[in-house]
Amino acid sequence: MAQAINQALHQAMGADDRVVLLGEDVGRTGGVFRVTDGLQEAYGEARVVDTPVAESGIVGAAFGMAVAGLRPVVEIQFMGFTYPAYDQIVSHVGRIRNRSRHRFTAPMVIRFPYGGGIGAAEHHSESTEALYAHTPGVKVAVASGPRVAKGLLLAAIEDPDPVIVMEPIRLYRAIREEVPDGPTIVPLGVAEVVRPGSDVTVVAYGSMLRESLRAAEVLEGAGVSAEVIDLRTVSPLDADTVIASVERTGRAVVVAEGHRTAGMTAEIAALIGERALYSLLAPVERVSGLDTVVPLKRAEQYYVPDAARIAAAAARTMEA
Amino acid sequence: MQPLQILHPDGTLAAAPPVGRDEARRLFAAMVHARVYDRKATAMQKQGRLATYAPFEGQEAAQIGSAAALRPDDWMVATYRDAAAMWMQGYLWEDLLLGRIGDERGGSPPEGVPVLPPSITVGAHMLHAVGLGWAERLRGEDRIAITYFGDGATSEGDFHEAMNFAAVFTVPVVFLCQNNQYAISMPVSRQTASATIAQKADAYGMPGVLVDGNDVFAVLAATAEAVARARAGEGPTLIEALTYRTGPHTTADDPGRYRSGDEAAAWRERDPIDRLRAHLRAEGAWDEAWEQGILDEAAAAIEAAVARAEALEVWHPREIVDGMYAEPTAPLLRQRDALLRDLGES
Ligand SMILES: Cc1ncc(C[n+]2csc(CCOP(=O)(O)OP(=O)(O)O)c2C)c(N)n1
């Protein structure tokens, strides 16, 4: 997946001079996960900028660049280090279009690795996309594999509004997949039915897509046909695709790696309650992280949802 | 560090002025005009026609003098208290008023005016000027950016990040700090133990300049030099303009609770408009009728701006979601429709 993202950045920078990259260690070493490898050699130090260690500074300066007409793509090293920049995002990046009624805009991308699964150090396994989905004026896309990662990033760079692109850490090197060579876009705000099914809808995104697909395999063995949806964008959320599926299957399992309370599973379950309650044959099941900080390596597996928990949740909906 | 001074408080010259007589008269007229606006806005707030307003009386030289050093296409990122500087750079009084009336359309200056809507958060906006100036340099343009902020803002982390980025990347940006001695109720001694704010520039590797902020010539000269450095690719400058807000922090505040009347009275003696008037009068470049003419013209222009701002119709609730993205998203459209249903508008 790292390679697919790298290819997207190459294509975007090659096609459009306005695209500049900023981040800590993105140039000379190509970033913590080598996602930006080779870009500084190709496009120079002016366009691929190794910045000081200052997340608010990076996002705040990139915001100014975007207002001036560039298309900055910012890398933050880990989601847990985006918080120093949160003020810039919530107070300025997501607001300028509205507070100037379209006179000034900030088309920019903020991308970063997120999530657990590799037993990383404290602060390196965050999955707090609900914070950003809750933030008006920005869009939030979450990559679930190489093809989607590339397509979402290209769409984000082209988008007239600021977009946050989250990349599951554990997928950078884990997934191999055919990726179209050309600049193929995955539209923002459009979910994908990745695996059709008829008994239960499993709504997932990002790191949880692969777990959900594994769960669907297990369920198939047990005679349960699961439909798996990759949301791809958590804000704006493609509720129509979710609702249409739940209306057909009558059952829903909603999966997210982030914390439970006021998290993405709560939002999606509420949407199903509002719009598809009378189609439901069983209560909506939620599978998510806990309202704890993400445990360190030795206990991480109790926190991060996996295929077994998803399959068990789906089985419960079948019993109702 | 001694502040740069060209006009003594009594209006006599300490050094040669940076501009000729016509330009000096233009600066005077602009300062008077701005004060008329400030007093009008304060009065309107008392009448309940504006939300809280942050008056800038006493700071006209710092704002007008610095903005006069800019080219019309230079970027400006300023705060809630910097209406005079923003107006000098092309922002309209009526748009500034609209913001205080509580209408987002006040955040949209005329097309081509390179001034961002005033920042309400303290500190974050300095970085935006860094990004704007940096973008111009990357494109090979010679536009620069200026950012205005108060002494309180220098305590924010973003002040450090902005100064640091600007210096590390030789960004064409001017940091203009109006040290008006207070951040709401707290004196500058509670913001920093440093003898001056200007000297902080040293640690970032950029020039820091201390000026008498009530001396419009000194502010203009210092800013012109900083702008020239930036335009020539020599990077950022920090300017600390020593000034005083003679009014309250905002119309919601009572300065009597935290500062003495004597202190305020002493600063009134250093009023920037009185100072330039004394100089112009000594030069034979001022008379009462001329100033009255400026006052009348300003009053008429500002009344017209008030009328335009107040005449603008409240937008239809249908438009409430329109500003968030280039196109409203599907969730926003559903929320809008639910609102319209609740309002019986459908
Ligand atoms: C981030 C942030 N914190 C607090 C406030 C509330 N606040 C508004 S103005 C102000 C004081 C700012 O003082 P200074 O920077 O010296 O500017 P001045 O108001 O004196 O022009 C404060 C604390 C705010 N607007 N933003």
C-alpha cells in the first residue's frame, strides 16, 4: 500500500506544479513508512519540504499555502501526533470557506498513518477518526488497501476542500493488490459494496475491511451470506449505500477500530435506526475498540477488533 | 533597546520623516477616518446594533503606518482589533461591520483584496501569513505577507512555530506585534519576562525592531524596511510597535478593574493623531477646516457603509449549509431539508 500511495503522490506532483509536500522527515529519508520515498529527488527540496518538528506549524503554514493557491499535501508522522494541529484544523482549515463565504478556500490534504495491529509505542496506534468526522468543513477518507488508498488520495488532492486521508499502519506492507497504473480516482463520499451478500450487512472501513472480509468467509462456512461495505469516506458518509443494503438484508454489524462512545459505530447505527428501523430483523451490532487508551503490544489484541469478533456479532444478529 | 522614534510626542521631529508632506497628510486623513469608524462601531455596539466590538483607538499609527508600507497585492492576516490596517489594504468598512453584526458575508472582502477575514482565535493566524508568503516565494512572485497580533498572542505556541518556520525557510513575512500593554486584563509582564518582545527575534535568527507605535512615521519606516527585506528574499522581520489601547479590550470589558486612570491619561498625551497634527501644523500643512472636511467625509462614508451592511437581508435558511464545502455534502443536504421541514419552509 505504501507503494501505491507513493505512486499517487508521484502522479499528482508530476501533473500539477501546485502540489507540494510538507512533513517531518518526508524528504531525505522518505518518511517514517517510506511513503514519500524518492519524491524529493524527483521534485526538489522546494516542493518536498522537510519541516521542523511542529505539527501546528506544518498545518498552519500549509493552510496559508492553500489559501494562496497551492495544493499542499501534509504528512503527520502518526495520528497520535495530529492533536497539536487540531486547533488549526477545527478553527481554521475547516472554516475558512464558510467564514469567507467562498472567497477564500483551503484545498489541502492531511494524511497520516493510524490504528493498531503492529504493537507500536504509546500514541502510535490511535484511531480517532470520529474527532475529524465530527469536525465541520473537512472531509475524512480512510484507505482500506492499495487501490483505494491511491484512488482516495488522488481524489483528495483534486478536491476543492480540505481532506484528511488516513492510512492503516498495518496495511502499508501487508497487502498486495493490483493497482491501476493511471491516475484512477476513488470518489469521496461514495461507499463500495466489496462483497455482496443477502443475510447481514457488515459496514466497515480502513483497517477493519480486511477483518470484515475474513469474517464474511467464516460466516459463509456457517451458511450465512454477509454483504461487506467499505465506507471509504467517513465524512461525508454515504448513508444511502448502507441503508439500501440493510433494507435488503435486515441485519447490520457496524465495525470500527476507534473508541466506542460517540464513535463512528454510534453514528452509523443511529443512521440505520433513523432510516431503516422497520427493515431490521435484529438489533444492530457494534464491534469497535473500547473506551480505553489503546493498550500496548501485549494487550493490544483485546482492543483491536478482529474477524472472530465480527463474525460472532453477525451470528448474534442471525439468532434474533 | 530604544524604540525607533521619528516624531517626538509633541510633534517635533527626532529624525527626517520617511515621507513627504502630501503622504503625511494622507496618513493623517487615514488615521482620522479610522478613528471615526472606531467610535461609530463602539456607539453602534452600545445601541445593540453590533455584537461585542474590540476598539483600536490609540493604535491608529501602528495600523495605518504599517499598512501604508504595503503594496496593494501583499497578503494581510490580522485580528479582531485591526480594522484600520485591514481597511487600508482594501477591506471595506461595511464588511468589517457585517462581521460584527453577525453575518458571515462580512468575511468575504471584494475579489482581489488579499486580506483574510479577521482572526478571532489568538495566535493561530500568524502561521497562515507564513504559508501565504511562502507560497508566493515558491511561485517566484514578490508578494509578501504581513500578520498583525498583540502582545498576548506572543505567548501562544503558534507564535513560536510561525517565527521559527518563517526564519528557517526565509519566508517573506512581516510579524507586526502591537504591544498595547494588555491582553484583556493582564499586563504584558504577565505574558513575558523578556524586556522586549522585539528581542525574541534574535533567538529565531531574524531582525527584531522596536518602534514607538504611536509615531506613524517610525512605524512606516520600520515596516517599509521589513517589507523591502522580505521582497528582496531576505526573510522575515519582527516589529514590536509600542502602543496603548485607550479604550476597553472589548465593549464587554471595564478597564477600571485592572489599570489606573493615570496610566491611561499618560498615554493619551502620546495620542498618535494629536502627534501628527502637531507636526503638520508646525509645517503649515494642517488647518481646522481641512480636518473638519476629513471628519465629515469619513462620517458620510461610514454612515453609507452602515446603511449597506444593515440593509443586507438575512439569508434564507436554505443557504445555511452552502458555505461549508464547494458543494454541500449529502449529509448536509439532509440536515438542511430537516431544518426547512421544521421551519415549515420545505
Ligand atoms: C486561542 C484563544 N485564546 C483565548 C482567546 C480569548 N481572547 C480574546 S482576545 C484575548 C487577549 C489577546 O491579547 P493580545 O494578543 O495582546 O491582543 P489585544 O486584544 O490586546 O489586541 C484573549 C485571551 C481567544 N480569542 N483565542
